[in-house]
Amino acid sequence: MAPLDAETRPLTIAVVPDSFKGSATATEVADAIANGLRTALTPTFPDVDIRTSPMADGGEGTLDAFVGAWGVDTIEVEATDSIGRPVTARFAISPDGTTAIIEAAQANGLPLVSDVPLMPLDASSRGVGTLLAAALDTGVDTVVLTIGGSATTDGGAGLLTALGARFTSDDDADLPEGGGALGALASIDVRGLHPRAREVTWRIACDVTNPLTGPTGAAAVFGPQKGATPDDVARLDAALGRLAEVLQETTGRDVAAIEGMGAAGGIPAVLHGLLGAELVAGSDLVVQTLGIDALLAGADVVVTGEGRFDDQSFDGKVVDAVRRYAQDGAPVVVIAGGVLADQDKAAARGITAALSIASGPSSLVDLQSGALAAIERTAADAGRLIAAGYGLAGRA
């Protein structure tokens, strides 16, 4: 730790945690960490500047992270789930009205259809398009779409249909819903597309590199978890291949050759192919859109957190983004429900310390029920260590 002259400027701490899934939202975790740090640090640093920003990696919980950071309410839309049943979905608009955040799983998520047999050939992303149309109607300039957890493998055809496009067969008939029907695709008619669809900037949170088709494509890798049999996988893969051919004929873009197009059953294919959507790593997209990069770059100390800190935390997760955007030399402290990462490897990657909220042997139920109190207590411990460290540095 570098010496800090508390009379010249306050100690600045950035608190940027993920949610503790099943226990607390990212906003609740950030507030609990800030409270614990403030309790421990105020006696030594009365003017300590603790700045919070809830974080997410582009998957589940990203909408709530944006809502917490922006301090806005969500907007409810009557949409449909992946098999066409009514569902109330949410999205949010930034305080300045320029950016919409949509979590696709609000309309096509697997949990929404967990009560019925899965329908891999017929599942449609139409409900996501309903959400997107509502967002476009607000007049935003940028649409941020997170696509994890989908129940669909339709290449985004249902989504674009809800925005006014037509996916037709040789006889100009509209194709049925679902990825299985795309094998008969002859053309895509975008003349009826939502008037603002081409005016906005599209950014998609995508943390996989799977192509649209082939042995590592959308159908082969993700189809089985959506209920696809081997025969279904083969049919869906061929159908997505046909979609790629028609997109190339229509736009000149070869989406089959681009990494990441297989995410969420191929949703990026139509959005990139027809609307030029940009694919961005989920955690980076959140950092950049919320301005967390500037927050981290200006902090003397960074405290982050997540439910489980293990070696996978460095694969595009919140902890990984936080340590990459933190300024050189700033200590990075992780507070987690469980700490399972190799400590030497974590230190080599820039993690100063990782603290578990468990004070002793505890069940998952116990940890979840008392998570916020335990997080605050652990943050206070971290705060006392930070105070001691800066005190020693100041006397060096």
C-alpha cells in the first residue's frame, strides 16, 4: 500500500460486488460492504470516500444491477415465454433516457418453462422481441441486451418477427415459430421492421465463443439442456445453417464464420447480421455502460464480492473484470460466501485477499439466511486490515 496523506485527500474505496445468488442482490451486497467498511474505517479515516456500484457479468441479475446502479424503476411489459404463454417481463431505462437494458431471460428463460416438457424445435424468442419493441418505443439511442439462460434455439427469428420482420418459405408463407422451421427458410423480409430498429446502437452481452453451427455450435452444445434429442440437434443445426445462408444472401455478412453467434440459441445471428449488433463480454459491457471503469481507476482500494470465489471467477466473471479495471497497485479484496480459489493463483492475478463470510462450519441455508449481516461483519474485518495497512504505510 502506498502512503496516503489523509489531510490532503480522503481514502477512496470502490465497492463493486456481484449478487450472492439466492441470498442478496448486488445492490444489497454493496450496501452491506459499504456499511461494514465505514464502521471500521471512520475512526482512522473520518473522511473516507466509499463509492458503491452493484455489478454483474451479463448473466442472471444484470438487469437488477443496472437498476440498482441507476436508481431507476423497471418498466413492465406483457410479453410471452418461449412457448407462447403470457408473462410479465421487465426492462429499464437509464436516468438520461439514452440506454435500455433488457435481460432476454425475462421472456425466453428456461426457468419460465420448467413446469412443462421442453419444446426445443418450437421454442421462440418472440417474447424478447416484444420487450425490445417496447424499449425502442421509449426513444433510447442504445439497447443493451443480455442473453444468458435462454430456452430457445431459433437464431433470434422469433425476436425479429416481433419487431416486424417476416421469415418466409418459397411460397411467401410465414414460417411457424421455433428453430425447427428455419430449415424451410427462403427469405427474410425486413420492410415492416420497427422504424427505430436500425437507428439505435445494439450491444449484446456474450460470454461464449461458440459459432452458430457445427459440433461446437448452438444446437450441439446448448440444445440438449433445452430438451433437444440427437435428431433434434441435427435438425436445429441444419436450420441454423440455412438461416446463416439467407442472412449472407440478404446482407453479405457471414454470421456462420463469427465467434459467439451460437450464444443463446443463435440470438446474436439476426441482430448482428441484419442490425450490426456488437458482441461484448458481459462483464466488460456492464463496466463500460455503468462507468464502473472510471470508478475503479480512481480508487485506492477495491472491494468486490460474489457468492462463490473459485478458479472460474477469473473466466469473465465480476471479480475478473474488477481486478482488470482496478488501477495498478490498488489492493483488491474479495468477500465471498465460500473461498475455494487457489490463493497463490489468485494473488498472481492481482487479488490481495479473499475473505469468506462463514465464521465457522455453516450450512448453505444458514449462510443464505444471515448473508447480509455476515457480509457486513466480514467487510468490517477487511476495513480494519485496510486501516492498519495504510497506517503502517504512512509511518514507513
